[in-house]
Amino acid sequence: MNQEILFTTENIGKTYGVNTVLQGINVEIRRGEIVGLIGENGAGKSTLLKIIAGVEQPTVGTMEMNGKPFSPASMLDANRQGIGMVFQEQSLISNLTVAQNIYLGRERDFSSFGLINWSRMNARAREALNKMGLKDISPKARVRDLDFAMRQMVEITKVLDIVSETANNRALILLDEPTTVLSDAEMAVLFEKVRQMKEKGNSVIFISHRLQEVLQITDRIYVFKDGRQTAEVRTEGADEYILYEKMVGRETNGEYYVSARQTVPGADVVLEVENMSLFGSFRNVSFKLHKGEVLGLCGVEGSGKEDVCGVISGDLASTSGELKVRGKRVKFASPGDARRAGIISVPRDRRDEGIIGILPISENISVSNYEKNAAHGLISNRRQDRNAREWVRSLSIKCAGVAQRVSNLSGGNAQKVIFARVLDSECPILILDHPTRGVDLGAKGDIYALIRDITEKGFSVLLMGDTLDECLGVSSRVIVMKDGLVCGEFDCPADNKPDQVDVVKLML
Amino acid sequence: MQNTKTGDFRNVPEGESWRSFLYRNIYIFSAVLVVSVFYIINPSFLSLYSIQNITREMAPLLPMACGIGFVLYTGCIDLSIGAVASAACVITGLNVADVGHWIIPMMLAFGVLIGIVNGSLVSRIKLPSFIVTLCAQSVYRAAAIVLSGGGSQNIALKQRYLVNWMSAIVFGLPLMFWISLGIVLACLIIERNTKLGKSIFAIGANEKAARLAGVDTVRTKTMAFMLCAVGAAIGGVMYAYKLKSSVPAIGDDKFMMAISSVALGGTLFSGGRGSALRTLVGVITVISISSGMNMAGVDPLWNNVVFGIVLIVAVAINSEKGIRDLIIK
Amino acid sequence: MKTFDRQAMTVAEEFVSKVEREARSSLIRVYAPMILLVVMTIGFSIYDSHFFSMKNLSNILGQMAVPLTLATGLTFVLLIGRIDLSVEGVMGLVGSAIALLVVNSRNSNDWGIWGVIVPIIAGLLFGLITGILHVRLRIATFIITYATGTIAAGIAVLLYHSQPATAKAQWIIDASRTTFLNIPLITWIAVAFFAVCCVILNYTAFGRAVYAIGDNEAAARASGINVSKVTIQVFVLSSFAASLAGVLALIRLKLGQVSLGTDQMFPCITALVVGGTSLAGGKGGMLQTMVGTLIYMELLNFLTIIQVPADYKKAILGVIIIVAVVLTLTRGRKTIAK
Amino acid sequence: MKKILAFVLAVLMALSGCAYAAGDGKWHLGILIHSMDNEFWAQEANGGKLFADSKDDVEYQVLTTDGDDNREIQAIRDFIAQYGDHAIFVTDPASRANTANVVEVCEEAGCKVAILWHHADGLEPKDWKSFVVHMSPDDIVAGYNTAKTLFEKMGGKGKVCALYGVQGEDSAANRYAGFQKALAEYPNIKMVDMQVASWSQDQAMTFTQTWLSAHSDIDAIWSANDTMALGAIEALKLEGRNGKVLVCGCDGIAAAYEAIEAGDLACTIANNGYLLMGYGASYAYQAARGATFDKPVIKTQAVLVTPENVKDCKAMFIDGMPKYDYDNLAFCVLSDYATFADAEKK
């Protein structure tokens, strides 16, 4: 590894009004180094990256790049100086082609007299994609026709292209949770690319909530807590437990998934799926969900598990098959129908489909069950607020009050609000679609404990885990799906979890 | 104590200071400003006669503006309210002498029917509301014109006493204004205290999320259009009672007036926010501007220019604070 | 040639066939307005032979000049998800001002070419102000453009003080009579403007930025696009189109008054939507604009030719448009309509 | 930013008006017209102003209604709110139906009002204290006269198309009714089509173009006002058929006079807004000062403008403003339409 220092920050801090989100940050990035940033949500990792990338300006502190002062006015400015960022939320324009997206905002390079030469742009995009090993993506394809992982790769290609153009292998790439939507295979490709970049002398800052990944790819790790930088760890010799300890400040124990409190499912079947098929997605899926059970659905993306849940929650219509809730045949035209039958879901895409961002916490919690706070057909807002405050307390949601807008909450807390909503709806069957995606470790633990609490009370849960580990750890039984068919089933009692290797074999 | 490091403290109404209270309620300011400027120019602007006049003008516009508010909260638009008001005004004017006051519930039913048609096209068939209501507007307008035989018809002089009660002065102000205030109150209750109202806001704020949370989006949207059309029909009936005639062109400019009122109240057109109280302030402002310009002796050649500038300034002052992260279209 | 036995299909094959089917149906949706246009033209010609006469077609093309110009400008506005109600006012202002500045019946002005350029610059200024106010004050375009349009119309009335001028400049009279290939000059001007806008939309960075903003404004901003600047530019472009439409309308009608622009904007938006441009932004294009305008103009012309009673005409047109939009608009179970 | 805006708003409104003091003993004349965006209405406004300028104790204000019944009532009430019973009105009402409301509002406040144009059935000046006079050149007669002139020039036979005004407006309906009355008297004249061009020049031009291709043998176009007639003429010019296909208008705007001079327009009606509004105001003023009238329903002079009298009419109405002796109330009265020459003789 090169010892040459590429980038440093000195005493960077950021405050919003009275709210300090970042203070006294001194990081140092060497050339050809991959640095991890870890910390709970709200620890200030993303804010730091945004400051480095020029999206936001620091309140105090200075930065240096290549030994020269660096204070980007905008993201474009940062790009020109060799720093590029891949965002947590995807920022591609779905109606434009891949090539147009890669060179969006930089069309001038391909234009003469203001007119763009499309074939030249496509050729350049082809080269850039090839460099990333994305030979099967056409530069002319529209982004909306690509799947999520492909989009992520295109996005990374775009950022790499922007910075490598100017930086001459002295680039700094910022990856903010790039792996959340990727499958394991795709992740492997991504890591391969990241290593290649490193070999050439570029540096990378990498944020992820999955500690394994961080350990796998980085050279050095900064740990953030409450807007401060609390530790610096060399990856060599570190392990998950050490990191976990540094992050949360307490020692982790084997009770991560709270397995000890795993309930033994009752005998009553609350939900029965019989021979259900959705054309082009899954076929002849049958299973039963018991009272108090956590049933995990495993499978790679595209195995059809998402659509199974989509049908059960009323979001999609099946082509054939039957659905029975407590022995009664049902057919849902909308998620509203499903809710009335006692089924409600925590959607995977929290920002787009979960939170109602501009509404306050109290409204977000009550949206699935307004009747609860109503008398004579009129809703009492006072009761609604009181109800929300109870949820805030019992789920320990960090907020300034129930009138706060949900979009101002951190990911973990917003997710807890959605949990409050589904629990408030009093539906006994919950579908949890990646309930811990993008949620920090502390909140994850809270959510697992919560799942235990509710199953004890007799709720049933259909779970699609963020990782296989989680799926097995939390579920009392798992069903494995592959290519739209159910291909296996494992019992997961608390003391005898199946071997992950066996499950993965079935999935792939 | 639920206090934390995360989150944005800028819009936290709980236990707020008087300053932030003022900040949130600044929308009232422009109405006060407009009224006081006209009062300074011409003190008779606030004479009893003038106030009666202004409230009488506000009466029919209020239900229309509050009605279209519901559609705007869902993020849709209804261009047809003017035509619906015209049609309702014509039908009422032509028939009130024969049918008596039964015409009012009939017109409410008429509004419900039209709202269901508009709303179903938008929510079930999923057409853009702009186009649906633009086209529907020409249908309702044609109906108004054909029914009225091409021009205004007044209620026969002998039967005008039938409709006089609506213009009567009660507690110093016209009865129809009190009725409209009642409608505003009803709208406020719908917004704040019913499942329907809350669902409307949820849909406007994030339709996908609201749907997955179990809100019946199709039904709620249809209901929003229904409330809107009913509001327009009430407006039309009030115009018929007020003008004692059926006027097929009465609604032509009412859409823009209603929507300007809503905008003046500071309601966003992107959906999810707004309130009938804001709309009330907006209606006061709009009517004050048009009455005030008459009373201030503005040369009519300047009317449009002055109105446009005042509209921009007032909307800018009133626009809701603390939402700078929203995209305005 | 693939033939699927349904039973033997794996889910993966099903998926492929489903994607293909969706691609086919979305392709049909894309071309639906064009198909509609062709079917309409043939149907109308069969129903009434006058319709396809050279003269009637050239009439339609002549009447299209103003709507096409306006629609071209509005395409950009709709693509970024905004709306511009000010075009009517700006059109009236520019037309009235030109009539007062060239040789006319009201005064002794003869500014020649400057009589056209100065009003157009005034029109552009309106677009600039509208754009800046929208971006800086964050007022919804529906209201801000209504307000600026009202102001523009008000200024126009102030200019001619209730007595509109008739343009008498020889070049205006010549321009209104010149035809090429039986098609009036003003239509050629409109088509030329349309062609330039095609190039701007499809071959410049500005055009890409317009699509990007309409599709995902936050992402566009993150990609370094100056959203405010592009938005203002779009409004300037739209007001230029309105100004040009004002010039063309004046050439056509000679009398410079506010009503040159009255009732022009809503039909244009209808035409754009029928053509397949989305009011939500990001979807649509110049081809759609042309097809939509043609569909609208043909319908209007046909309803007149077959003598639909005037009382019902607009209502019938409205119903037809709704049906056309049902046929051509992409919709799905989860589509959100606003 | 907001403070600046608020200041701008305040200054703007302060500038746009000036303070009035009520109770100065003067009469305040409210001149109600549709809008300033039209030559004829502007002519009316000027007529009212001419009258007000001729009296020392009359102040005037022009109030526009955009043809909206409701706004008209609002404007009258606003005006009364300022001046009480010292307000007097001369109105060109938005619709016939609305005249009753105008009268009721004025009666309630004790303000004298003269109503022009529209005459509602059963609403007679003699029944009201405030309703001073009704004056009008009848729209039905106007439509009838232009149509008749057109048909005579056609030689009593041929095909005609009609352009209608805005649907829902009285004057559009009445002029068309007059046209149909004339049509019934000429059995050899056939109406090919009627279209609603909403007073719009552009729409009129479009319809005319369509007619010329679909019914190329039409002989004349009857238009309910001048603006639409000018649109029709532009379409005819493109075909080189201007002057051959006869066109008539109504209202008497400047451009129409030029079209008559050029031979493109067969006739129009100069409704003479100066006279109508000026004398209306005069009646209201005299009544407010205590005068009473025995014949309060008056048909006023309106002039059929044809190529024969176009020069004189133009000199009188367009290039200058006619001067009238507003105290001679009988001057404006005419039993029926006559040509300009007749009016001169009187």
C-alpha cells in the first residue's frame, strides 16, 4: 500500500440549527486505500460523505485533497477535483438510456456546435461499461428496463467515469451503502471492481451496515458514534464483535436474534396458500402460516418470494390458486382489502412505499387504523397523538415529538414508525419485507426483540430477511424458493438452526 | 423525555414559542395587509354595508374553493368546477319556482353524481385529472347552455320572493355567508376528524405508501372529487339564489378564482397539505382585492395588471414555511 | 419461431414471455396515437370526401401554425412537469404590440423589423420573470403563470387603450398570402420552429436535462444539472414560442388584440396529452406533439365539416378526447393518476 | 424578502388608488361596462366620461364586470358602500336576467340607475323609484337589420352561413334571433351552417376556411359582431374571394369601418356607445336631481353603416368623439333604426 496521503479532513463539523450532527472529524485517506465508515444510523456517516462530495457545506473545518485545500462548491466541482459519490438512493433517470445517464451533465464533451453526437457518446459508454465488466448492458438500453442491481452498477460506472476522467488514478470514490440492493453474486462483482480501482491507485470510502462486507473489503475502518469519530481500527485482525463493540459501546452476545425467546408456533393455521401462481413470477406455491409463527421466505432476488408476499398483501393479483385466512377463502383487490382481512405489510422500499414523509409521526402511525381513535365517526386528534406517543415510548422511537415530520427521522426510527403503524392496525398477520434494510445495528436489535414480543402475543409473521443469517435467526420455519417454485422447507427451532450452506445450496 | 440528537427541529409545533406560532400562521397576514391597505385608501371599505357586500360575495365562492381544496390535497386538479356551478345555477334558476326548495337536495345529488363520474375516471380508469376534468368541463358547460336556451333567464318577478331568504341579513351578515361558514366548518371537521379527510392527505403525500398501508385509494379519490363537485354545485345554487336567475356563464371564471383562493391560503398544489381555514383566508383576500379595486377607484385598464401583481406577492407571502425540501411544480 | 406449451413452460420462460408481452403492448401504446391519427384520417376521408380535399388539408395545415408553435413550446414545460398558463397573455401582448409598432391603422409608427423584435424580447422577458419567480419564490407554476399571463394581457390592453390596431405593413399582408406547396408560409415558419425544437430536445445537453428534471428532479440535481437554470430556460423557451405564435396569429388575423391568445392554451395541452406526453413530466417528445396537434386539428375540422350542432360540439369533442386518451394512455394496476 | 414584498404590495395598492372623501355633495357616477378590452365598451365608457366632464358636480368611475352577473352586482354594491345615495349608475348589464338585481340593489340604497341594452320582461321603470330609464338599440333589431341588408345585396337568394357569439350571452342570442327572423322573410335564402365562434377572430377565420372548402358555393356570411366578421374576411382574402362573398358585422369598431371602405364588409351597425352611455348617465343625473320622465323606455339611435355613409360615420365615431347636448334629453330618442343621414337631419 502506498503511504502517500490523498485526502484529509481537519476538524470538520456540521450543525443544522441547534442540532449538531457532526463534530471534530479528522480522517485521513491514503492513495490506494479502501476505508470503511461504520456507525449506527444518525451517527453522521452519510453527512460526512455528502460534505466531502460537495453536496453540503461543512459548518466548520477544512479539507485537503492532494495536499491542496479542497472546498467544493457543488458536486460537480468535487467531481472535477476527483471525488465522486454513489448515493444510497439511486439517482439515475429512468427514461434516459444508460449512456445518457452516464454522461448526464457532461454532454459538452460529445457535442459540436451544441449538438450531441450520440454514436460517439454510446461508443464511449460502451468502453466505460466494458471496463467495469458489464458487457451485457447496452448503452442504448433505457434505465427503466434494467433491474436494480444493474442500475447500481451503471451508477458506479457513471461515478467512476466522472472522476477517473480528471483524476488520473488519484480519485476518491465514496460508496454510501452500495450493497443494500445487491445479491451476493452482484456484490462479488462490485467488490472485484472496487479492488481493481484500488490497484490502480484510487481510494474508496465505503459505508455499509453489513459488518462482514466491511471486513471483507476494507483496509482500515473508522467508527462513528453520535456525530463523533470514536475509533480507528485496522481491518487486519479485527472481527465483527470488535467492531460491534466499538460501534454500540457494549459487548455483543449470542442473543443477537433473541433466539431464546423464539415462540413455538401454535397449531391453528391463520393463513393458507394453496397452489397459488402468478404468471411470470411463481407457480404452485403452497404453505401454511400458524399462529405465533415466524415463517421465513428465502431465495435470491427474482425467485418470486417478493411477489408471493405481494399477492398475499393485496398489492398484486394472482393468476390462479387460493388464499385462505383462518379457513375462509379470500380474494384481495387492494391492500385495503387485505388489511380488512387482517393482513398488513411493512414494505421494503421505506422511502417510496413506507413512510408518508411530509406527514407527522402521529398521522403515519394511525393511517392503517383511523377507527381506533374515533368515536361516533369522528377521530379525536388528541387521542391519536396520545396513541402515537405511546408507540413512540414503547418502541423507543427517537424523535422530537409526534408532530415531527417522518422524513426528518433517521432510517431506523422511520422503520420503527412503520412498525408502529402495522401494529396499530391490529392485523394479526404481518408481512415483513426486509424489515431491517438500511437500519442500524441498535435499531435492528430492537426490531428483532419486537418480533419476539408480538409473536408471543399471537401475531403471525411472514418474513423476508435482509440476509440469510437474519432469516434463519429470526424464523421458526423457512421456505426456500428458487425460480418461482418452492424447493425446500426447514424447521428452525431456537436451539437447532439449519446449516446455512444447506439452505444456500437449495437457493442457487 | 423524548429528545434526541437526530431530526430537524425547524417544524416542531409541540410546545412552540409564540414566534414559531406566528411563523406558521403568517398566511393570515396577507389578508390583513390587503384589507388594511384598502381601508387606508378608502375607509368605507370596512363600513357595515361594504362588509355585508364582501361577505355576500364570499358566500358562493367558499364552498367551491373548499371543495376544490380536497382535490388539490390529493395532488389532483378539477378544472370542471366552474362548469358544474354553471349547470347547477341554471338548473336551480329554471326550476326553483316549480320544485321549490327541494331543488337544493336535488342539486347536491347532482354534485355527487358528477363527482362520481369525474372521480371514477381518475381513480379507477387512471386518467390524468387535468384532462378528464378539462373535457368533462365542456360537457357540463354545454348542458348549462342548452338547458338555459343560450342566455340568462331570471326567475319570474312574481316568484322572486321565494329565493329572497337566502340574501336575508342575519346577525348583521347575509344568511348565505353563515351557511358557507358552516360549510367551511364541516370541511374542517372532514379534514381533521374523519377517516376520509386523513386518507385524502395521506394519498396526496405519498399515494403508494398510503395504498400499502391499507388506505382505499380508489374510493378516497372518488370521494375527494365528489366533495369538490358538491361544493361546486352548492356554489352554483347560491349564485342562482343570489342573482335570482339562471346564468349559464356564471362559472366561467370561478375556477380560477377558487384556485387562486386556495393558492392564496398557501396550500401547495403538490398535495398532502392544506386546510379549509387557509382557504377561508384566501377567499377573503381574493374578494377583498376585487372589491377593493372597485372601491379604490383603480382605472379598469389597470385591473389585470394590479390583480396579477397582488396575486404573486400575496401567494409568495403566504406560502407554507418549513417545506423548502419539497419540489414545487 | 417460439411456441410455448403453457404447461411445459418454466417460470423463467413465463417471465420472458411476460416481459415480451409487456414490451409489445407498451410499443402499441407508444404508437397508438399515430395509429389513431391514420385511422381517423382514413375514416374521415371515407365519411366525407371534402375532408381529404387538397384545399381542406391545406386549411388544416394553415390553422395548425399557431397551435403547433404553442404546443412545441409547451412540450418542454410539460416535460419538466410544469405548466404554463401565461402563453395566452404573452401571445396577446406580443401580437398587440407588433400591430402598434409596424405600419398600422392607429398611429404613424413604422419600426420595420424592430417592430417585431422588440415585442418578442418583451415576451421573452415575461418568460424570464415567470421562471425566476417560480424558482425563487417557489410558487406553483399553475398560479404564477396565471398571474404573469394576466399581467401580460393587462399590459396589452393598456398599450392599445381598448382600441386595437390593424397591422397594415406590406410584409405582413404578403406573408399572410404567401404559400409554398399549397401550404401557407406561417405553417412553414411553425414547422421550422418545430424542427429546431426537435434538435434542441434530442441533440443538446439542455434537452437531456429537460427529460432528467421531469423524470426525477432530485436525481437530476444530484447529477450536477442546474435545475433552476434549466427551468427558467424552459419558461423562456415557452414564452418565445408564445411570442412567435403571437406573430403568426397577427400575420393571420392582422388585428392586434388580447383575444389573439384567448382559448389557445387548453386545446394545446389536450393535444399534447392525446399525443402521449405525460402531464407528470419526463415522458413525451416532439413526435408526440406533432401527432397530437394533428389529431386535435383534424377532429375539430371534421366536426365542423359534418355540421355537428354548435351547442354540442365542444361537449362531443370532450367525450372523444377522453375516449382517445383511454385508448392511448399507458395504465396499469398500480399506476397513479394525478 | 417577504418584508420587501409586503412593502411592494402596500405601495402598489396605495399608488393604484387615491383617497376619496365621501359626502362632498357631488354626484358619483358609476359607469358599468363589460371590460376595457373591446372598442365598443371603451366607446361606452368614453360616452359616460364625456357626460361627467360636462358637469361640475359629477365625478365618475368606470367599473368593469367581464360580462359576469355576479361581479356587476358586487361592483354596484362596492360603489354604493362608498357614496351611499349620492351614487348614480349607468349600466350596460352583463345579462338581461341581471337587470332585476341591479334595480333591486339600487332601489334598496336609493340610488338612481339607467339601464342600457337589456330589458327583462315585466321589469318596467315606472314600477320602481330608482330605475330611471331603459335605453337600448335592440340587438334583435340589429341582427335583423344587418341580415336584411345582407340578403338584399344577395338579391334575395343564395346560401348563407352564420357566426354566433359566446354561448350563454344575451346579445349573441338576440342578434342571432334577429338573423333568423330575417331569414324567415327570405324563403330563397338557405342557411348552410351556423358555428359558435365566441366573438373570436381566430375561430371565425377557421370556420370560414372550413366552409369555403366544404361548401364552396356560399354567397354570404352573417356575423354577430365585427371581430368575427374580420376573421371571416381574412379567410376570404386568402381565397381571393373578399368582396365577392358578402360579410356583415355589428358594433362598429375601427377596423370594420376600414373593411367597409375597402369593400370587404357589406355593413355593420354603429351602436353609438357615446350617445347611449352619455344620455343614460344624463337621465340618471337628472333623475337624481329630482326630474321625472313620462317615457322611460327609449329606443336610441343606432346607425346602419354601409359603403354609402361610411366616411361620415368614421369621422364622427372613430376619428373624433361626437359632442352632444346632454341636457336635451329628447335628442337620443328614436323610434326605430334609421340611417346615419336620417339621424343627421334630426
